Amino acid sequence: RAKVATSRRKEFRQKLGLQPNRPIILFAGKLQQRKHPLNLFKAWKQLDHDKTRHPYLIYVGDGAERATLETLSAPEKSIKILGFRNQSELPAFYDLADVFVLPSEREPWGLSINEAMACNTAVIASDHCGCSIDLLDESCGIIVPVGDVEALTSALSNILAEPGRAVLMGKAARDKVSQWSFDQSIEG
């Protein structure tokens, strides 16, 4: 589905009303307090938007924090809260994103990180995501302390301020996660 999404990226971007050449930050998951979607909002607000090329912030998911996010982001035309989407639709969002962010606490693994990486997407995750230590390194992502908005802001700036960096990190992410399979697990 990621390959199909890549071939339709331009049309999907237009369908969502997103201008070309602006980076996209993606959060996909339940909008609940322990996943810290509000911390991502705060980090986005703190970014130097000129330096980071005026990124969009897209939330895919639903939950208790949605109303608060909608209220806070109402004046922001660069934030889209799209609600729940079926699992089959997510590859198109991962493919569209320059960076996927999962700032959760108490996240046993974080399967969405695997999914984003499989779609050539750079990742920022908290140190409470179980897979962070196994999957992320400086080539494909950044691990930040859970709850640290300044570290999250810095990580976003680090990836987005340099044009092309997210693309290189996304390719490294795809290469790294492609080595994770049942065969490799059995062999290990």
C-alpha cells in the first residue's frame, strides 16, 4: 500500500488541501493523554516556522484529547485534525509525512513506528516507546525524553530545517525496518 500511496501522493496532498513543498509532521494514534498529542502541538507552536519551512501538523486519530486539540488549533490553518481512519488508509498518511512523531509514555512497543518506517518516514519517538531503542538511531530518527517539549521541538527543527534530511532519514528508516521480519526473528 505504501508503493500505491507514493504514486498518488500529489493527488492525496491536494485532496487534503496541503500546499506543495511544505513539510508534514504526522501523529497517528489515539488522541489520549498518555500519547501526549498536546505536547506535539506545543512543540509545533515553538518551532521557528520560517526555518522549518512552515510545516503542517496532521493528527490522524480520535480520543479524549481531540476536543482540546481542536480548540487550541482552531486559529491555525496549518494544523489538520482528521479523526479516525481505517488501518488500510494509514500508509497514505505515512507516505505523505516527512516525519512521524510518537511522544507517548508507557508505550509497550509502538507498532506505528514500524509502519511509518516501512513507508520511508523519519521518526521521532519518546524514550518510553518500547521499540525506540531497537529501531531508532541518528540515521533514521530521534529519541526524545518523554514529556520534554523543548527536546521534541529541537528534534523537529533538526529534521525539518535542512531540506532533504527527512528524505534521507526516511530511506534509512525503510532500510532498517526491512531487516525485521519473521525469518530474521526466528534466526535471531
